[in-house]
Amino acid sequence: MSNTTPSPLVSVEAVHKSYGALEILKGISFDVSRGEVVCLIGPSGSGKTTMVRCINHLETIQAGRITVGGEMIGYREHNGHLLELPESRISLQRQKIGMVFQRFNLFPNLTALGNITVGPVRVQRRREAEVRAEALELLRRVRLADKADNFPSQLSGGQQQRVAIARALAMKPEVMLFDEPTSALDPETVGEVLDVIKELAAEGMTMIIVTHELGFARDVADRVIMMDQGEIVEIGAATEMFSAPRSDRTRAFLQSLK
Amino acid sequence: MVDGINIDGAFFLRYLFNPPAILWQGLWLTIWISIVAQIMGMIVGLLIALCMRSRHWWLRAFGRFYVWIWRGTPVLVQLVLIYTGVAAAGFYKYPDITIGFFVLTGPLQAALIALSLNEGAYMAEIFRAALGSIDKGQFDAVKALGMRPVTAMRYIILPQAARIVIPPLGNEFTLLIKGTSLLAVIGIRELFGTIQQLNAATFRTFELFVIAAIWYLVLTSIMGFVQRHIEAYYSRYDPPLSSQTKARVKMRGLISAQR
Ligand SMILES: Nc1ncnc2c1ncn2[C@@H]1O[C@H](COP(=O)(O)OP(=O)(O)OP(=O)(O)O)[C@@H](O)[C@H]1O
Ligand SMILES: [Mg+2]
């Protein structure tokens, strides 16, 4: 074996994304290794949400390539052009990428348990009894064992977000994407959600997390990526970046959060 | 007693409480035509609504065209055109279709086609409004789980649309039940047609049409009762709809009632 460095689980290479004439992502590149936790920070409108949504092809891209586990997401390359894959193929790819949204997006017509089991049962066609047992175990892990039969409308924001995390985990994804998982929450419920994510990090889950919680980023992130105006300004370890930012833009952003 | 009033009370009571068999048959025809046309109308309506939400412009154009045609012309004209007109022009002669013991006559075929396609246009608008009112985040969430569109519709989107659709749907069904009375013009002996037939034989016009009105009232009232129960079932998991959605649904109800 000549190459001993393992290939990254997630690889983002020179991704360009625009809405019409407006370029939102201007050539973003970064890698995430298996088991690594990467936090995305940056001012509002810098393209963080757009970036994570490109990783499971909720957004199209105009150039570049995104791979997860070596497989190119959403497209195949043909004579240097990107050709979108068929829906069936993209659905398969999305099953290995878990996503947690800022506003939870739980299914209001299903109970907490139903939200967690619907993916494995209806998408992965796994046996209901087996999935149900796993879902109850997941609910226990996010400390909501007693809420299995509650509908989302009967849960607090923090509880809904923990169900949303369990729903994503139930698909046994290889990587989890979080888009500001706590910014729609009441301050008193932020901690319970962050604790769950920290536990996932400790268990070795690969995660890409958009967050404004610097303390949390310092605790969980192996690396922090600072974005501004559709570009990566700085990549580094949290402690170094937060105490001694190399870029003026990072310094200004960190200052604005104080 | 005012002089000149001519009501046969015994006739009225006899026909109301002990109706002849043909009246029962007419009533049954009204009921099953309404139910079948409503179900087919919902299927057509859902397909047209999905067309109108398609990312292909030609499907959207087709959806809008469909709704424009069917809502913009009277049911009576559609009915006569589809039955008499199509047969007269020689496109299709409506031969009887035998399904087991049951014979679907030409007029019944035409009636079901016309009512279903017409109802489809109204249901399309209702489904479109309902699908449009579902949070965009739901569509992100089903995709992120790797759900295919049909699975997502079946388990996530349609159940949420259902609770929005049910109030105007009840309204539509009531209109459809009443609308079946038009089928008499193509010779179908549903409730109204039967009453007309009895009237031709007995000339007890007032008594017979009061009885017709009573039967329509019974049908539409049962419908209202069933609707309230279905509504309660579908809202079991949620606090009341946001006032904005509620207002929109109410508006739709008003609009669809105006035909
Ligand atoms: N559908 C869209 N059409 C046009 N522009 C869009 C669309 N979605 C996002 N944008 C623009 O893309 C830019 C990046 O948005 P994005 O949501 O990715 O930023 P963000 O870093 O997540 O910001 P925030 O911290 O506020 O969530 C913004 O300028 C936004 O206005
Ligand atoms: Mg964002």
C-alpha cells in the first residue's frame, strides 16, 4: 500500500452555486474524514445553509463536485459537464446522509415514534417490529422515551429537535448534516440538544454542523470552517481560530458575536 | 281552508313513508352516482393539481387549461355534449357495458364521465391550494430521508393535505349530490328523474317535489354529519389550524360554493 492516508468520507471540491446571476458559493473546497466533526461558522448570508444543502442535493450546483464515501452526489460527469442523476439514484444517495434542519421539519401527522420509523420502514423497507425496537432505543438515547406517542405539536422545540435527530439517525447515515440546530430554540432548551450532538461526536459520528454557538463549536469541532460571502476564509482548530484568528474577517465576525 | 288549494295529504304521506320501488331505485341511483363521481373526481383532481405543480411548463399549462374549460362551462352543456353530442357526431355510440350482473347503460357512462371530469376541475383547485399550504420544510424533510415522490405523497404530504381538503370536499360533495338532478335531461331516472316520471302519471306536482326536496335534504344532511366526523379525525393530532390557513380554507369554501 503506497497511500496510507484514508480518503475523506465527504469531499467538496470547487463547488459553485448561483441563483441566476447571483453567485452564492464561489468555489468551496474542503474534506471531512470519517469520524470528524466540522463546524461551519460565518455571518448571515455567507452561504452556510446553501453549502450543507448542496451536500445532499437539496440544492443544485453549477460546477464542482461533492462526494460522500467516494460516490459523487447528485450528478455524473460527462465530457466535463455535470449531468443530474435520476431521482431514484439521488434518493439512494440521500439515505446515507442524515439532515437536521433549523426548524425541525418533523411530520406533524405522525407521532414521535412514527417520525422515526417512517424512513426505515417506507424507504429502506425494513421490518416494522425491528425498526420499532431501534426507534424506541433512539428515543431513549435522546432522552424522550416517554414521548414516543406524542405528536410534534405536543412537544417543545428542544424535544422536537431531538426527535428530528433520532429520525435522521434511524436511517443509519454515514454522515450527519446540521443546519443551525439550536437557533430556533428557546435558550433553556438549547443545552439539551447540544448535549445529544456532543454524545454523537463522542461516539464517532461524522458531522458537519452549521452553528453560531462558539462554545459548542470549541467543544465538539475537530476543525472549524469560517465562511464569508460564499468563500472559505479560514479553516483551523477551534481553539486556535477563536483565540488567534488569522483573517481580519474572522476576527470581525468573532467580535460581532461577543 | 283557503279556497282553491289543492293538496292531497294522503298521497303525500303515502309517497313519503311508503314510497314505490322506483323511488327507492332513483334514490339509490343518485347516491351511487354521486359517490362514484366524487371518488373519480378526486383522482382526476389530484392528478390535475400535480400537473399544475409540475416543473414542466407544458404540464402546468395543461392543468390550467383543463380547469379553465371545465369550470368555465355549465355542467348541463357538458352533459349534453358528452352524451348526445358525442353520439350524434358519431365519435362514440355508448353501447351498454356489462360488468357481472350490472349493466352500465350509455347515459350512465356519459353521466359518470361528465360529472367526474367536471368535479375533477373543482377538486384540482382545492388540492392545489392544500398542497401549496404545506410547509416547504416538509418537502425538504422527505427528500432528506431519501423518500421517492410517490412514497412521500402517500405517507406524509397527502395526509397533511387531507385535513385541509376535507371542509371544501364536503362542500363539493353536497353540490355534486344536488347536481345529479341534471342527469334527468339525458334520461337517467335518478331521484329527480323518477319524481318527474311519477309527476307525469299523477300530476301531484307539489307533493312530489316537496318529497324530492326532503330526500335531497336528508342526503346532504347525512353528508354534513359524516364530514364533521372526518374533520374531527384528521385534526386529532394538531392544535387548531393557524388562523391564516383557516381563513384561506373558508375563502375557498365560499368560492367553490358559488356555482
Ligand atoms: N432560493 C434563493 N433564491 C435566491 N437567493 C437565495 C435563495 N436562498 C438563499 N439565497 C441567498 O443566498 C445567500 C446565502 O444564503 P444562506 O441561507 O446559505 O446563508 P447562511 O450563511 O445560511 O445565512 P444565515 O446565517 O442567515 O442562515 C443569501 O444572500 C441569500 O439571500
Ligand atoms: Mg442559514
